Amino acid sequence: MNGKQLSQRLKEVADFLIDPVFFADIGSDHAYLPCYVCLNKPTARAIAGELNEGPFLSARKEVEENQLEHVIEVRKGNGLEVIDGRVNQVVIAGMGGPLIKDILEKGNGKLKDVTRIIAQPNIDARSVRKWFYENGYNLTAERIIEENGHIYEILVADRGEGPSPYNEDNLEKEMWLGPYLMQEKNKAFFEKWNDEKKKKLMILEQIKQSKNAEEAKVKKFEEQIMWLKEELNE
Ligand SMILES: C[S@@+](CC[C@H](N)C(=O)[O-])C[C@H]1O[C@@H](n2cnc3c(N)ncnc32)[C@H](O)[C@@H]1O
């Protein structure tokens, strides 16, 4: 691992780490991210956390092969239980939003020295934004990128007060689509939400055709489709 093999997705995650870097990569799998970061920044330190034996062993092997044992500790454990007071940033990438939220919720007590959380939910980024909003982490940056036919969202949140990115009148919509991503509206944003709109239109038609279509469900879909049309400038 010299960084050349690292995905663009994880490179973008790495770009959000701030000095001094002592981060925990939760669900590290092969520990590619901590290896890349520590190879490129000699002062960086990391904990690679893994729940499962297979990925834990892969992470250990990768760290050993790169001779990074003095700067990366590979620890086996569930979620945030692997972190200690030295960790100032946490990365949780490549999992579903609800699992990321769950890990944050269960480990909330271990976050008091953590000033930045970088999350890359594969689905349902909304649940992570909501957790940040309700737990004293201010969303400070977002990215949406396309890589190998997949679209990924990266969310960055910093502990404490700061100017909120949300317009309280539009909170639900902005938590769903991402307040910064809605402003930037890049190509990946259009691609993702265009696809989503098509899916929602199809499902709405099916719901309407069913005999006992729930009115609340229809309304919810119609509202979301309206939001998407607004944001896609239709
Ligand atoms: C799809 S991989 C993502 C790997 C890497 N973070 C990335 O973004 O490419 C998810 C990893 O999270 C691990 N995992 C799942 N739940 C976990 C938990 N509660 N605590 C720690 N690791 C977990 C899995 O074993 C798996 O290796």
C-alpha cells in the first residue's frame, strides 16, 4: 500500500483529517486508510478497529507488511470500544448509515476527546446527519463523488457550536439531501437524485394502484418527489 492503490473515496476521507492526526478507523478491514495516511504523514498515528477476525487479521498483516506497527495499533473490538483518550478523530466508512449511527450511539461515551468525525455511509446518509445534529456535532463539510459506477457521500462533523448549515424551515429535506451538497449540486448529486426520483415515481405508481394505498405514504412520496424536482431544477 503506497497510496496508489487507495480508492478515491478513501483518499477524499483522508483529506479531511486535520493536524495533529490521531485517528481511529472503525471497521478498517485491510487497514488501507490508516496505512495510506501514516505512510504519507510521518507524524500521524492511528488505531485500526475491527469487529471480525478475518478483516482484523488482514489489517494486522497490512500494517506489518508496511512496517507501521510503531504508528498504527490494530485492535479487535466492537465499534468505538477500541478507542482511548489519545484519539482526536474518528473515521467510519463503507457501512450503511444506520450501522454508523448505531456505532456512534453505542459508543457516545467514548467520544469526549473526539473533535471530528468523518463518516462515509453507503446508504441513508440522513440517519448520520440526524445523529450529528442531535448529539452536538456540527456538520461542517460534505462531498459526493462517483467512483467505478458507485456514488459515495462523505460527511464531516466537528464537535461544538458553529454556524449551522441547515435552514430550520427545510430541515427534513436538507438532512435527506445534504445542505452543502444541495448548494454545490455537482454531477454525482444530479446522477444520484435523478435515479432516486425515477425509483420513487415508479414506487408511487405501484402504491397508488394497490387497493389499500395508505394516504400518509402517498403524501410522503409526493413530497419527496416534489423536493427532488425542485433540487434537480425541473
Ligand atoms: C465494507 S467494510 C469497509 C472497510 C473500510 N472502512 C472501507 O471503507 O473500505 C466494513 C467493515 O466494517 C467491519 N465492521 C462491521 N461492523 C463493525 C463494528 N460494529 N465494529 C467494528 N467493525 C465493524 C466489518 O468487519 C468490515 O470489515
